[in-house]
Amino acid sequence: MTDIRAFEGPQEAGFGDYVQLLKQRVMSLVVFTALVGILVAPVSVHPVLAFVSILFIALGGGASGALNMWWDADIDAVMRRTKNRPVPSGRVQSGEALGLGMGLSGLSVLMLGLAANWLAAALLAFTIFFYVVIYSMWLKRSTPQNIVIGGAAGAFPPMIGWACATGGVSVESLLMFALIFMWTPPHFWALALFMKDDYSNAGVPMLTVTHGRKSTRKHVLVYTILLAPVALAAGFTSIGGPIYMTVAVVLNALFLRGAWRIWKRDEVMAEADSYAVEKSVFRFSLYYLFLLFGAFLAEAALRPFGLGGW
Amino acid sequence: MALRPEHEIHTRRFGRNLGVGLTLGAFILVVFAMTVVKVTEGGGMLDPATQGATATKEGTP
């Protein structure tokens, strides 16, 4: 009786469907930047505790992803890119996503507090709150600047990592935060220019829809210009050094060149080459962040040998 | 021959149960490892008043 009944009911989720709720691709960025935050801090952390801290920071990020999928199921169902996600496709019930997200949020904050300290745990809790309530529930559907302010959620992990090690917030961790915060808009708008996602059908006010593509191109350039001094300023702090500075100067020059090329183009030119420049700038922006944080790591790794840092 | 024929849903349920079991096992290992480290280190990971000075990395101010 029990088994036969289950076959007739709604589709039953597999383990992978629940894992998919955690947005693994976003988690990889969270893991990397939080790891850099821990490793470049001037205070040593036991490797096991560092591992546990990163694990639960990642899980907290995943929990906010599940809550985002719970709240945005109506939007996800409309857009081609997201309609196969577990909730809109019916593989996972909406309430399950909410329960998983809430449960993992509480668990990750509690475990981070026990593994590291309560400031780091509080920052993680605030990050989840910011992403779910401020970004998903409020800004995403109300302003085309949603990406700008919502980007703060993705910028917190290195700050949490730094807090795990030092127990505090400093100019270094603030600049790592600012780096990701300023990087998010040009990165995402470059994507929005060529993805042509059906945001308007979903009722999401994307800049490309509300202000047009010409204005979006200008925004990419302006934010890339604003990003450069933040990236360079981080190089003058205790986590920077000649390696980071060299990498930052080269990468920012290339990013500015790409943003300038995006700004100079119009839709006719972009469609003629299938958005080649926009796609290359988007790909480059991923390398940009990875290499800058990699340079922070290189400085920290060489410091014991008297080579890293100023 | 099995008494009940295997249905695809049984495979999916087994996968889910296995996943949950392995996750819980991993969680226990993580808590155990964390406890061992905390006990052997004799305190929290960070108490700047007592640990900050001794834990500062070599070569940093």
C-alpha cells in the first residue's frame, strides 16, 4: 500500500536535487574567497578548524541559495535558464526548500560560531539575511540596481574568513569585501548584455530592460573605473605586495580596456559578432577575481621566506 | 526472484538514504575532529587576549 501510493503522488526528489538547491557554483566562489580570507590573515588557524570554518561558510552560502530558490520559484519557473531548477520543475516541494534552507542556515551559523568565533558566525548570519531578505525578497524585484547592492552578499565570505582567523574586521578585510562588491556589477551586466534572459517576463527589473542596453554599457564602464582604485588600494595594505600590485595593475588595465570596448559598441556591432566582446569581458572578469585573490595567496605563501609583502 | 519488483523509485530512495547517511556520518566526523582539536589546544580557536600574541604568524607585525 505504501509504495504504490507513493508512485502516484508528486515526483519524489533524489539526493542530488537537494544538493542542487545549494547552488554549488556560487559555493565554489564562496569557498575560494573565504579560504583566502583565512590564509592571508596575520593569525594562524589550526588546519582542521580552518577546514571546518570553510565548510560551514560554504554551507551557509548554500543555505541562502536554497532559501533564494524557495522565494524565487515563481521567477525561476518563467525563465529558460532556471525553469529546470528543483522547485519550479516540481522535483522538490517549496516547503522542503524552505525547511532545508532554514535548517542549514541555523546549523552553519552555530557550527561556525563553535569552530571559529561568534563574530564570524554573526557575519555569516547577516550574509544569509542580506542575500535572502534584502536581495531576494526586496531589491531583486524592486530596483534595477539590485545587482549592485545584492552583490554585497557575495562579497562577505573573505571578510568572514578573515574574522575566523583574527576575530575582527580590519581595513584589509573591508578592502577584500569592497573588491568583490565593486566587481559584481560589471561582471553581471556583461553577462546580462549577451544572455538576453527573459527577466522582463519574470517581472525582474534588470538594468538592460529598464534603462536599455546603451545605459548598461555605460554602467559597466563606470563600475570598472570605480573598481580599479579599490583593487589597487588593497595592494598597499598588509595583504598586498609587489606580486599583487603587478597582477592588479595588469588585470585592471585589461578590464578597463574591455569595459571601454563594451561602451564603444552598439547593439548592431554586438549582434554582428554574436556579442564576442561582451562574452570575452565576462570570461575575463572571472579570471580577474580568481587571479587577484590568487595573488593575495601568493603574497601570504611567500611571506615566511621573506619574499611576500612590502 | 525478488518478492517485489524493483521500481526506479526504490533506486532513487536508496540514493537519497545513502546520501543522508553519508552526510550525517561526515558531520559526526567533523564534530569529532573539531572537538579533539579544541580539547588538545585547550581553548577556543581565538581569544585574542590570550592567544593572539603567540599565534601571530612569523614575519608579520
